[in-house]
Amino acid sequence: MIKPGITTMEIDTFAEKFMRDHGATPEQKGYHGYPFATCASVNDVICHGFPSKEMVLKDGDIVTIDMVVNLEGWLADSAWSYAVGTLEPQAQKLLDVTKESLYKGIEQAVIGNRIGDISHAIQKYAEAEGFSVVRDFVGHGIGSKMHEEPQVPHYGPAGRGTRLKEGMVITIEPMLNVGKYHAKLDDDGWTARTVDGSLSAQYEHTLAITADGPLLITDQS
Ligand code: MF3
Ligand code: CO
């Protein structure tokens, strides 16, 4: 659906109907008063943007769609950034590096490693590619509740934090900015933007720690 001319509310309406048609519910709707099934974050919005009938996507935009699906009481959380039409080279690089940084983190999600090994792998790669890592929002444990222990920062030293054990389920969801990492909230109390107005992107998977390595719960293939 994502192409120039569509509104972020049309995407939200589709996603909510798709979930309900498949016997699932949109966990974000009503979560601490959040009003929608999805978050739709365009360009300088880092995360938690409101879908809107007024937000008509145009060629060259970046839009991140984030949602949490509840199926029979169990939750999965995923966010994905999309190019609307064709992007400027720097914006396309931001998407490519942000997605790759997620997979650098996932590689570290193995039994015996620590949360900090995930964090460090993401930060090291992202900063080497010239982007900054958002500090104010982190990944998290997930299960029958959206946000469980432990927190999963996307920056910080390796070798620290909770040790990963078989059966743990977490999200990894790096947000990278073209400019500085600092974030500010709009007056709606939700929409988080880059302070310097630079572009931001995010990719998020829910995954389980297993004896065979990380198992993607939100795999799209
Ligand atoms: N899906 C988000 C996360 O990664 C949570 C969005 S906040 C909500 O944790 F209020 F929209 F649910
Ligand atoms: Co999440």
C-alpha cells in the first residue's frame, strides 16, 4: 500500500482490519491511552507518530510503521521503515544501515551473551556508518505484556547487562538518525522527533533466544 498519495490513516485502518480478520487484536490501541493500532512515523519523527488522514505520503518520504499484534494473549512487536517512491541517496543509506544494525544486534542474541553485546554491536556499526543511535527508546522483553524485563538499549558497552538464556523473548528495535541522537516530544505527548530535524529510521523484530540461535517471531519471509 505504501506509495505516494496514500495517508498513514489508510495504512492504520488496513492493519487493524487485517489483524481482526485473522483473530488478533491491535495491542497498541488503548495502551497507556495510545489511540491507534499502528504508529506511523514520517521523516524526522523517530517513533510513536499518530496515523492521520492529513498525512499524505509523498515521493522521497520515509515512513516507519510499528505495531504490536496480540494473538490468543501472546504478543509480537515489529516496526519497519519504508521508502515512499524513490529516496535521496542519504535517506536510502539510512534505511539500509538501520536495517543492517538490527541484524548486527540479532547476531549477538545467543545463549550466554549479555544484553550489552547486542547494544554494542548496533552502536558500533551505526556510528561507523556515520549515523547516531537514539537513546530515549529501547527494546524490551515481551510476552503476555508489551513491555517486560529486560530493557534492550541500542548503545552501550559490550559484556554488561542481563545474560541471555534459552526461552527469553525480546525485541531489538534500533532507531538511527542522520544528525544528532537527541529526541523531543510533540505537544500530543507521543510523537518523538529529532531535535535537529534530521531524518530517522527504525527496524524492529521480536525474537526468541533458542539453542539453535535467535528465532525471529516477526519474520516476514
Ligand atoms: N511498539 C512500540 C515498542 O516498540 C510501542 C509503541 S507505544 C504504543 O515498544 F503506545 F503505541 F503502544
Ligand atoms: Co518494541
